Amino acid sequence: RTLFEDPDRVNIERNPNPHVAFSAGPHFCVGAGLARLEAQLVFPRLLQRLPRLELAEANPEYRETITLRGLKALRVAF
């Protein structure tokens, strides 16, 4: 049994659409906690070693995607 009628067809107007992508509970990213911990350790150390670290451009460019927001690049100067 499937949740959606014709599940192999892409239908962006499907309603209702109770998908679980980027969700919580058992579907939450298993590595999210580790990524947060790494960031908490790395960024203070990075700023300690490179105290003049700053963005090299005022308006960084974002990826053109609707699925996962993120930068194309993060250029810095130090």
C-alpha cells in the first residue's frame, strides 16, 4: 500500500502532501548533533587563530535551489 496515488510521478501540487523530508523525529538527520558540536568547537578556534577573519565580499551568492538553502561559496579574508 502506498500513501500517494501514482507515487512514482512527480506532482508538486499533490494535496495533502505529508512528506517527511528534512523532518523531525525518526526522520531527523542522524548527523545533525555531530555537525553542531563540530561547529561549536571549530569556529571559536578558527577565530582565535585568525582574529582578523572577515567576509571577502559583502553579499555572498546563494545556490539557486528550493530544496536546501546554502551558499555557493563563502570567501573570507584574513
